Amino acid sequence: MKIFTIPEEENMNPGHVACPGCASALSMRLALKALGRETILTVPACCWSVIDGPFPYSSVKVPLSHIAFGTAAAFASGIRAALEIKRKKANVVVWCGDGEAFDIGFQTLSGAAERNEDIIFVCYDNEGYMNTGVQRSSATPIKAWTTTTPKKYPKQELKKDLMEIFAAHKIPYAATATVAFPEDMIKKFSKAKEIRGLKLIHILSPCPSGWKFPENLTIKISRLAVETGIFPLYEIEYGEKYTINHTPKWLPVEDYLKKQGRFAHLTKKDYQEKKEYVEKKWLELKEKSNRLKN
Amino acid sequence: MKKLLTGNYAASYGAILSRAEVISAYPITPQTQIVEKLSTMVAEGKLDAEFINVESERSALAVCMGASATGARAFTATSAQGLALMHELLHWAAGARLPLVLVNVNRAMAPGWTVWCDENDSLSQRDTGWIQLYCESNQEVLDTVIQAYKIAEKTMLPVMICMDGIFLSHTQEVVDLPEQEKVDRFLSPYKPPFSLDTSSPHALGSLTPPHVYFEFRYKLQQAMDEAQAEIEKTGKEFGNTFGRDYGLLDEYLLNEAEIIIVALGTVCGTCRVAIDRLNEKGNKVGMLRIRTFRPLPKKKIIESLKDVKKVIIIDRNISYGHHGILHEEIKSAFYRKLNIPLFGFIAGLGGRDITPEDIEQMVNYTLKHEESDTDILWWGVNK
């Protein structure tokens, strides 16, 4: 039996300024354990613009550049180009929220993906503009409350499918992850590090203050997202080879939804629709994962 | 070596001779040839650089900023709408103190669609913290790119070099190409004082509370002030090495002039012709070309204009609701220093020709009037 160990090296300091229970802070800690110190981070406007700490502090032990919203993948491409010309090596990593990846930086990311830039693009997806106080993004799930999709008229549209969009870009690697499965997350970062080209890591990042749940439930909610089939753990290589990393226990979707105030207004019909949608998406995923099995 | 070059190719050769290491740009008329030339040179192995074809001007500047922050010498070029799309990052690049060089080919802003020249695109970026240098000839474009890296890397301020679209970008002139060896002696490789380096990790651009933000901006202004001496010094050094001197300003027949025309860009070349004709007829006209618009060399401007009777300003631009932008700048430089009548002409917007005859007539108008009739003297517009 192979024993998997998580590196003991800590590349993130305590004293960062994330809200209690923030999954993106936990994710960064794990990611940097896998990536190590030879890593350069690019952070566009997102919660991490604050979390890393005010000038002159930084809570990570690697160089980090903040940059304007919507430009992260291009800025990181410039870092990679400079390293190439100087014959230097490092993991070039974008660390951003769903605002950058799904919305304002979507074009920039698509451009970098088409050029197959050698960067790891990490989206910690808290399903809304949380840093500005919980507004809707195109990553917000259908029927969710946010301050711009009030309970009387919650979000009417489906969440954008980032993984499929970038599978269509034929990038060498795309993977989903959550902090409830740290070994899986670390493996994915370690794998991404060894691949040349654009790697997308999509982390579901539960947000206690935005999703309205107690801060001690972050891990549990992350786990429920996976075990209900709402956020499956899988990988896509070159847009073709799908690998499912964990088969859900198929817990009822209500277990996940009812723990969050943002879904408090949902009806039985909504639960049923959610269940059907999750099942449909799972079948699609399953089918794709069977395609290249042999 | 002398070559027949357009302004665009002159800019490209400037970047090549400066050994730009990372180049990224997005095509826009009339700038496109700059990036075409550079991408070809990189592809053919004639320039050891990374060329990145991006999906927008905003990304082009972001790539250059990432490269510069990692210690590489970066170059980009754009025009009009593209420069406007970069606007937010222009602020960021200057605030982050990244010594980039950007060539802007001046083109009027849409709508309606236009590819012809005026200077509203770059002049409306004057408050972003970039040094702005305006060129009159293709030779100056090439020479200024080389100087710009030296100025930028010394002051840690980005430099925008502006050349008039079509008039320079698409017009061939004889340009003396400096030898690479000489350029290498003049411009040493970029050694960044700070960069994204894993052996010395720092966070750049962090959340900056009011108790420090103010000081950063004070330092930016200090750097701008110091840049004046640096631009002058670099221009002189360039002259010593290559035989072509450059300064903050460019004077033409200032001594004994009673009327001085203040302008920037290619209209200055036209002014030289008109001034020669006027002076042959016994007038005393000179010209002050604003080569350095930011930082604005106010003291030098005052010094150059202090003994003159009237000043004409030709603006190929406008600040809507006010008047010409250069007019405004000169007026502010004059405050409580000089009390000379200013004649602010607006001419040639959207690439309309300004001929030597136009300039002669502007001077004739000025001769006949004690003061300007209006805040804006519209030239050649069908009202």
C-alpha cells in the first residue's frame, strides 16, 4: 500500500486576514505545500487582495504580485516570458476568484489558454463577488440569494461551466478540488506542476459570510458538495481524457443546500430540479469518463 | 547605416537596438507595422526576445508589466482606442514603478471611425504618471526609444513615446541606424532594483492604507521632477555618442523672436517652413517644440518665452468644455510668472492637414490682434 503524505513545509504564515472559515485560505496553504517556494503568484482583485495582508506584510513565503482585475492571465504570461528569456524556472500561478475566472478576466484567460501559456490558473470559486459583499457572478448557482439577486427574485440562470469551457480550449490539464479532500487537492497541484502548458484548477471555496453558514462548517460543506454530486472531483486532460477521482455517496442535495442561508428560500420543487440537474450532469461526466477508458 | 524608414519601422528598430526582451502588442492601425516587424525579427531569430500575441491591448500591457516586474526589459506599442483600453493599467504601471516603454502612434478617437492623426489619445492620458515624449521625425522616434529605456530604468517611471499617425508612422524618411555596439555601450542591460524573485519573496501592490498610500504618490511626483534632469542628461549623452542632441524642449529661432509658436508633434516641422518664409518677409517668429510633455518643464518654458510679445499655441487636440490641452498647460506654467497674450489655435483634428500657409495666416492673425478674440481660435473648421 502506498502511503500518501502531505508535505510538512509551511509556505503560508498564520496572521493572514481571511474571514474565519474561509476555504480559500485553507486552499492556499495546501497549494503552496504542493508547489513549494519556487512559485510566483499573481493575484487580481479578489478576496486574496485583502487576505494576503496590507503593505508591507504578506502571508505567503513566495513572491506575489497584485494586479488589476481582468488581467491576471496576461500578467502571468509576462512573468513566464521574463523567466524564459532569463532561463529561470518557477511555477507561475494565478490565484483568483470566480469574478476573474468566470467574468472580468474570462477573455484574458481564454487568450492565455489558446496560447497554452505555461501557468497554473487557480480559481477559488466562492460563487459570487464576496470581497465586495456578496453580489452575483456568473459562477453563482441558480436560485441562490446574493445582494444583487434578492430572495424575491433569486438568480435565474445556471452557473457557467468553467471546466467544460476550458476543456473546449484543449488545455493539457483541468481539475476540480475542494479542501475536504486535501490529498486529492495536493495530488492535483503536484501533477499540474509537472505539466507544461495551461493548467486550470477549479476549487469550490465555501464562504461562511456569503453563503450564510457557521464558519466551523467549511470542510463539511465542501465534503457535502462532493458527496451530493453537486461538485464532482474530476480531471480533464487535453479536453478529452476525463477521470473521475471520487464517486459521490449520493447524499440528498438538501443536505448541502439546507445548511446555507443563501438557499433558505428554496422550495421542494427547487430541490427536485437541483437533484435532476445534478444527475444529468453526472451522467454526462460519466459518459465522457468512459470514452477514453481503453 | 542610413536607411529609408517609416516611423513605425523606426520605432521597431529602436526596440530591437535596445534589446527589448519581452514584446507584446495588439494590432491597431496605424501602429500595426511596429509589431509586425518585431514579431518577424523574433521569429527569424534576429532578436532574442519573447513575442507574445495577445487578445487585447489591455492584455498586451499586462504581459509587459508582468515581464517588467520579473526584471525583463519590455516593449509595447499601440494607438488611440488601444491606448484608451490600456487606461487603467497605465495608472497601474506607473504606480508600480515599472520602467516600460510604449510607443503610441497618435490617432484621433472614434466615433466616427478614423485612422488619422490627432493627439487627444495620448494627451488625455497625461495624469497617469507616465513620462510623455513627443517626436517630430522618424530619426527622433528611433533615438527616443533608446533614450527612453535609459530614462525609464533610471527614474523607474514608464515612458510613452508619441508619434503622429500617418504623418510619421507611414511616411518614409532617411534614418541613421546606430550601430548595436554603440547602443550597447550607451544602454546597459536592465538591472531591476526589485522584482518577482523566488530567492527574495515580496508582495507587490498590496492593500495600501491611507497612512502609506499618500507617500507613494509623493514619491511618484518626486521621480517625475527628477526625470527632467534625467531626460536632459540622457539627451546630451546621446548626442555625445551618436551626434544628435536632444533636450526637454526644442527651440527654433527663439532669439529675437517677437512671436513664438508653441506646439508638439509633426506640426512643428510645418512650422519651421512657415517661420522661414515669415522671417524672410521681415517678421520675427520662432518656435518652441514641447518634446517633453510629462514632466512639463515649466521653468524652461518660462525661460524660453519670457522676452516674447505674443505666444501662439497650436493644439491638434481639445479638452471639451475648456480649450486646447497644450494651451492650458502653457497658461498654467505662466501663472504669476509671465503676462503675455496667448493665442490658442485648434487645428488639424482627425488628421486634417495643417499647411505652412495655415501657420502663416495664424501668425498674421496674431500680428493684427492685441489679444485673442476668443478662448479657442478654431482654424479651418466649417462652423
